[in-house]
Amino acid sequence: MPYMHAMIVIQFKNFKVVDYVNNYYSREAYGVCYGHKVASINGMDMWLVTEFDEIQPPKYKKGPGRPKKLKRRELDENPNKTRLRRDPTPYKCSRCQATCHNMRRCPLPPPVVPEEETEELLKV
């Protein structure tokens, strides 16, 4: 039966679920729908021959734009083992030369530049 959350609410309010479910979901309706037998066909030689042409697959139509470089793989498919990946470049701090962070996240305070040097740089 569909809508389990609705059935739980109906039971919570102490109503009968059967009053809210359509007769379509009953055993009798299931038996009426699937009770008859379907005759099987033994093979293609038993099929009816028609005067129409054989159905052909659609013609290939090239899509617009540049074709994709690599095959799009499924989630369960193994990735391409022949293509090499670039190793990630390690961060290196230019203040303390440590490789675990860069200068922006360096725990050392920034160096203090004397005012004389800053005035000289601004004059140039």
C-alpha cells in the first residue's frame, strides 16, 4: 500500500486504514488484473508477417560543438589507469619555510618594516 507516512498518521488518530485505502489495492482487484493467462509465442517463426518495411534504427546525427576528449565513465567503472595525474604542489611558507601552510596562515607575526624604508619605496 502506498503512502506509509499517511497510514501512520491515520493509525495515530485511531481511524481504520481500510476506510482510507482505495479498493484498487485489495487482493480481489489484484486477482482480477493478473488472474488470466497470457499465451506465450514459441519463436520468431510464429510472428505475423506484415506488409510494412522493417524498422531501422535512427540515423546518427553529429552533435554541435567539439567532441569530448575522454569517455564519460560510469560510477562503478574503473578510472583510466594510463592517464597520469599531476601531483599536488605542497604549500611552502615564505616567512618560516614550513611546508604545512602558506604565508597567509603563518603563525609567526609579519616582519616590521622601518618607516624609512617605506617612505623610500613610496617616493619611487
